[in-house]
Amino acid sequence: MQQQGIIHAEGLVKVYNGKVKAVNGVSFDVRPGEIFGFLGPNGAGKTTTVSMLSAGLAPTSGQAVVEGLNVSVDPEGVKRRIGVIFQESTADQDLTGRENLEVAAGCYNIPAAEARTRSESLIELMQLKDAADRLVKTYSGGMRRRLELAVGLVHQPRVLFLDEPTLGLDPQGRAGFWSFIQKLRNEHGLTVFVTTHYLDEADTMCDRIAIIDHGNIVATGSANELKDRLGGDIVTLKTTPGSMDLTSLITGLPGVNSVQKQDSSYRVKCTNGEPFVPLAVEACTRAGVGVTGVTVKRPSLDEVFLEFTGREYREEGEGLTATDRAVMLQRVQGRLGGRR
Ligand SMILES: Nc1ncnc2c1ncn2[C@@H]1O[C@H](COP(=O)(O)OP(=O)(O)OP(=O)(O)O)[C@@H](O)[C@H]1O
Ligand SMILES: [Mg+2]
């Protein structure tokens, strides 16, 4: 097998209980030092993919190689090298932040003196200095997430997996958390694989994105590349009501990919919206039609999702995640012994 990225997935499949096909043959490569966003609606297969890549869940078929180690061949080796933070909180609420860090360091057999030094610098990095000696149960949501990030970094991994790290945080908490992730990447060269169902986060924070839907990757690329694949920007031209039809005139202008007319407005898809506007206004004016308004819009990831899946992006099932719902159902049916 040819290995490319620091994270390499090839035809990964997960079928739960022989019937639920949660991940349906996904392949991608993540480059070193990249923030790679795994974006999809509830139940798309994000947590399942992270669980396989982080060697917590055996793939039904396919391969995953992380930092040169195959997750199926050497799961323990993979776990020692990576950091992983799941949707649900794992910090011990009845310990302080500092104690949580030192316990985590102990799990990796880091000597006590070294554990203290690392804990101190992570506390500093995550701006938890004032809270470090308080019990975690007194922390805010944002502080808890920062502590979890610190815990996930205590063994100095080069690859970090984050499953919906900003779920439940307010906009300020989300922005703050992302600034830590970017700092870690910029200053420590960390590779970050992060799932989210927030389109805006993926758009602005990730270097590249894979969009997953019903267990299949429907598109991969930078947010700009994905938007470009839609045929460029959307320019809306409003003309004086009742004026002549300019569809063929606008269609003939340079860079235009398509034109839709609605009443006296034109929705124009064009390669680059800004230089198109003066050309269009001039052409309309020359044809004797007044332009009463213009908007230029870069397509959003909502439109990218719609284009690649044929349906609107929506977040189903408020509150519980797909994984939680599946696990609860299994518990009710008595198939699981209380733990995942
Ligand atoms: N332990 C499990 N047993 C059975 N089915 C499961 C299990 N975990 C997840 N599933 C199912 O697999 C599919 C993918 O779930 P997964 O948790 O990977 O999605 P997700 O993209 O992480 O969703 P969310 O955004 O809600 O966290 C869903 O249909 C889910 O119900
Ligand atoms: Mg999930």
C-alpha cells in the first residue's frame, strides 16, 4: 500500500452489528501540519471515522495508517503517538485541572518531575493558570474543553484528533478554542483532524475539508476550491421593472457560467464576481436598461453541500448525537454492558 499523508485512509468501512453501514469506504490523506476538517450532518459517520483512525474501533474493512503505523496492526502504537479528544468530557470532575494533567501523564509513564513541568507549560499555554488548582466541576464549558486539549497533549503527540471540540460552546468559546488549535499548529507543527457539523467553522478554520454524508465522502478540498467547483461567485443584478430581457446579453459577457432570470432580476454564476460587476452594469446601461441594485456573493459551504449531495445541509436531532442515540438504543436492548 502506498502511504502518503501523516493520516492515510483507504477504503475504510464500518458496519455496526452486521447491518448499520456507518462508514462506507472513505479514502483521504492528511498532510503534516494541516488542520483537516471532517464535516457532515448528524449521523454522517464522523465519530465512527475518528474512532477507527485513533485505533479505538476496528474497521470492518479498509486500511488506516497514522504516522506510519497501521491502526489494525499496531493499535497500541497508534494510541501512544496520537492525542484524541472525543465529544463527551473525559476529565475527572472531582480532581483539579492540574491533577487531571498529572494523572494523564502517569498513564503514559511520564516521570513525575517531567509530568509537573509539562503540566505547568500546558496550563500556561491553555490559559488555565488561575483555575489550575480548582476542581474541574467548577470550570466553565470553555475551560473544560481547554483542559481536555491540554490532557490530550500531555504526551506530546504530533497528530491530534478532535471530535466536535466546540459542541455546546458559545460563539466566544468557539472562537477562543479555535485560536488555541491554530496556535498549536502554527507554533508546534501539530497535525489536526477535527470533526464538526458547523459549516462556518470548517470554512474559516480548516486548511482542507472532507464533506461526509451517509458514510460517504462527497467532496474534498480547501473551502475555496470546493466553492470554485460550483462555478464561481453569484452576482445578482436588479434592473428597472418592466425592462427588456437581457439574458442572452449577460450570458455573452466574459466569465459567465449561467444566468437565471426572475422578474427583472438576474442571478448570474460567474468565475469572478468583482470584475464582472462594472462590465455587467455598463452592458445593461448601453442596452438602455437601468441597474437598480447589485450583490456579489461567494458561495457558502451550504451551497457546496447542496451541490454535492443534492439536499440542504441541516442538523437533525437536536441534543443527542448519532453515536449517543445508537449506544442508548443498544443499552435499552440489553446488548451493551454499560460501556461503549
Ligand atoms: N455503537 C454503535 N452501534 C450501532 N450504530 C452506531 C453506533 N455508533 C454509531 N452508530 C450509527 O452509525 C451512524 C454514524 O454515526 P456517527 O456517530 O459516526 O455519526 P456522526 O457523524 O459522528 O454524528 P453526530 O454529528 O451526531 O455525532 C449513525 O447512523 C449511528 O446511529
Ligand atoms: Mg459524532
